[in-house]
Amino acid sequence: MSLARELWRDKTACVGFLLVLLLVVTAALAPLLAPYEATAQVLRERLLPPAWLDGGQSAHWLGTDHLGRDVLSRLIFGSRVSLLVGGGVVLLAGAFGTLTGMLAGYLGGRTDSVIMRWVDTQVAFPGLLLALVILMVVGSNLTSLVIVLSLNGWMVYARLARATVLGLRRLPYVEAAEMMGCGAARVIFRHLLPNMVSPMVTLAVLEFARIILAEAALSFLGMGVQPPGTSWGLDVSIGKDYMFRAWWLVTFPGAAIGLSVLGLNLLASWLRVISDPHERDRHLARRVFRRLAAEGPPP
Amino acid sequence: MGRYLVNRIWHGLIVIFGVTAIVFVVTRLVGDPVSVMLPIDAPAAQRAQFSHDLGFDRPLAAQFGDFLVDSARLDFGQSMWQRRPAMEIVREKLPATLQLVFLGIVAALVLAVPIGVLAAMTPGGRLDKAATLISLLGLSMPQFWLGLVLIYVLAVRLHWLPTSGIGTPAHLVMPVITMALPALARLVMTVRSAMIEELSKQYVKVALAKGLPMTRVVAVHGLRNAAVPVLTIAGWELIRGLAGYSVVVETVFAWPGLGLTAVQAISRHDLFLLQAVVFTVAAMVVVTNIILDCLYQLFDPRLRLGGPA
């Protein structure tokens, strides 16, 4: 309840939340919302402009592409790919990275230096190029996309998880749990993990935005989602060949990517503010100050 | 400093070895190089001959040993597509990528400093809000889309600039803007928060109390102390660009650099050329990382004695 009220007070965060909500609802209800199948072709209705322009038809609000497919329907179905790939990578990379990072931070010593050395090495890899090479060899589908992007993205979680554990592990309640005889697994999962939720979730939302951009870029380069699949990045790459005649083919899917990522970024920065007590105090002080200033000087 | 440098170079070699090994494992073990490089309908005899000619039928350990030795000698074999040494092509394409990435990051840095400083002078003010909003938009827009929109508006509609290619300074404008914008967005945020932090410190109040003008305090004292985080992020952006994020920009503008070469090598299944590109990029990233780390130490005496944590 209080969280919802806090969200309502921050207007930019509200916009972000609504954009993300729109993305999730669209993806969940895609078959109900979309007027056509994403791949339904009507060759006589090729390259129709959006409905409000000359030559547009009210049957195709955002126009049609070079095969007569409805742009709006493709946008709606495309949201599923972004969400699926983004969610899959965040879960996979997040789980693996958090676990290795916590192990490094909690066990320390040699485990720590081996894991962090590994993280440092992999961070210096040219990730995008390696992703392209791997996708070329194994072929590109949703599963391989999720795995390749996870391989590239787990290191941030490991670093954050390790740093957070280092901050937590000397707290009295953790030492108490150890003294009562809790094993490493129990301390990590039962006592440390619940206290790391908010920084990890903030990072996950931020990474979600990054992964949506990465998937779009890979699909744009032709190494992501393959036709007849639907993805916003793929649609932009198809549309660019018709850009001079049909601007709407590039504009709408690109805007969909941008708005989704913007929503996630706004949400992440709000999460960062409300989960950090210092930032929260500052935020509150600013609001009180503004209200006092608006009321004018005391009589 | 000397020991630290040796440490860093050693780690850099591990990174390059790791990248090389991954490319080897992925292309030789996970995938079959012959079926990647030859058309699907190639007859079995041709496959066997091809496999034998390129040494793919030898034991893997021997292949890997040769691969490492050849990599160390910068010999990555013949490009199947262009029928000449892969490294020769890489050497030819490298300058265009370097030009694009460096100009992009320098442009981002030059613009980000004044914008970020002005935003930090009045946190929460109108200018600050505008800067934050524009940064957020810059971070959220897909780079390839920004490039296409620029082409549509500036080249197709207004005819101000050529759509793609390389040659005159006019060809540089749109690729550099596209390259610079995400970096600009992150740098503006960094300059802003670093300056806000510096300006709230005691020494700033002392300087102002002594009667120094605000502009001098900001430009000389504040900026100098805010330089380290800003340069760190700028270096990070530089590495990001070199590490292959120029691929997208180069593809959009048909910019004949390493990134476009990588995409072409992929679509033509030119394994050896791709290996040469990946190796070169990994080496560039490693060298840039080492140079930047040394620069930070020169810039910030506080970092001097500490090695990697």
C-alpha cells in the first residue's frame, strides 16, 4: 500500500511503471489484443500507410509492411520476444551471477580470488562479437539467444552480490546464525539472500532494459530472432529497406523498443531511490521543503 | 607501478588467450567448421578435401596448438571470401573503426562536461531536469534506430548529408552522432553527479567564502576533482565502442570498419576472417584497458600504490 502511494507521488516513476505495465499486459494478452496474426499476409494491401494518412485504411491502424502484414499486430506479438528474452536472461544470468558472487563473498580466500579473477577476465571479453560468433555456429533461436546473452551478462550480478555480502557478513545477526551452527548454504540462502533483494532487483530491472536493447541489436544485425518469427529489432531491419517509401515500418517498432527501455530505466532509478535510506531521506526533505516554499513565508 | 603493470599485462594475455580459446572451442567443437563454411549441398568428397586442406581432420590438440602459434604470429589464414590473408583485411579496416569510435567518444566528452556542469549548478532546476530527461532518452533509444531516423531526416528529407559511406567530413557527421549519443547520455549523468558531490564539499565553501568567483571555483577546483569518475566512464565508453558496439553503427551507415567486416564475415561464413577480427578486437580492448589504468594512476595520486583489489 505504502509502496503504491510512494509510486503515485513520483510522477516520472509512475510513467515508467505504466510503460512497463503496458509492455507486460500487451505481451500477456497478445492474441486477444492483436487484430491479425503477426504473419498473416495480404499481398494486395502492401505498404499501406497508417490509418490517419492518405491511402491508409482503418483496418490497419499503423499501416502494413512489404508483405501486407499488419504493423500493429506485429508490434503486439513482438513485445513477447522482448519480454521472454529479457526475462529469461535476467533469471538465468541473475541466478548464476548472484550465486557465484555470494559464494565468493561468503567463502572468501581462494574461492573468492578464483571467481573474481574469472569475472574480471570475462568482463574484458568483446561480448557482442563473441555472441555473434556463437550464434553463427549454433544457429539463432530464442533458447540460444537467452543462453548467449546470459553468458555475457552474469558478471555484473556477481560483482554486486559479492560486494553486498561483504557488507552484510560481519553483521551481528549473521555471526549469530553462524555461531548457532548454520552451514554455509543455510546462511547464504536463509539469512543473506533475503537482505539482498532490493539491490539485486534494482540491478535486474536495469539489466532487463539493457537486454531488450541487446536482443533488438542482434535481431537487427540478422543474428537474433529469425523470420518468420517476430521481433522489434527484426522489424526495424526489414523496414529499413523500405525506409524511403514507408517510414512507419522503422518508426513504430523502434519507438516500441525505446519506450519499453525508457520505462524500465525510469522504474530502476525510482527503485534505487526508494531502496536506499540516504536517498530516501533526501527525497523526503526535498518534498517537504518544496511544500513549505509553496505555502510562502510564515506570517 | 612496475609490478602492477606486469600484473596487468599478464591478465591481458589471459584475456586474449581466453577469447582465442573460446572462439576455437565454439567453432571447432560445438560447430563443424566445414559445414559452416561450405554450402549445404556440397558433396561428401568436396567436404573431405576441404577439411583436409585446412587441417580440420587432424587431432584437436594439434589443431589447437597450431592455432595458438598462428595467432601469436598474427596469422589467421586466408579469408575465404576475399581470397587474401585475413589479417591484411583487418589492418585495412581498422583505421575507419578507430576514427569513428574516437571521434564519437571525444564528441560525447566535450559536450557532456558543459551540460553536466550546468545541470549540477542548479540541481532540481529546469536545466537539470532537461539534461536528465535528454540523457534518459539517449540511453533508451536503440542506436540503430537513432541512426536510421537521422538518415531519414537529415539525408532523405532535408538532403543535408550523404546517407552512408566514407570519404568527406560530411560523411562523418551522422555516424559520429549515433556513436556519441548513448555515451553522451551516460557521461552527462556522471559529470552531473560527480559535480554535485564535489560542489557540496567543504573546500568549495571555503573557496567561495574567500571571495573566489563561482565560475573559477567550478571550473578549476570542482572539475579537477570530478575528473576521475568522468574519465573512468569515458574510458569505459571507449572500450565499449572498441569492443564491438560500433558494429551496429557501422552496419547502419555502411561504414567500412571492423564491425561491418565482422557482420559481412558472418553472413559469408568466413570463419578465418571472423577469427582475425575477434582476436584484433580483444587485443585492442586489452591494450586500451592497460593504457587507461596507467592514466588513472597518473591523474589520481590516491590510486597510486593500490594494485587491483
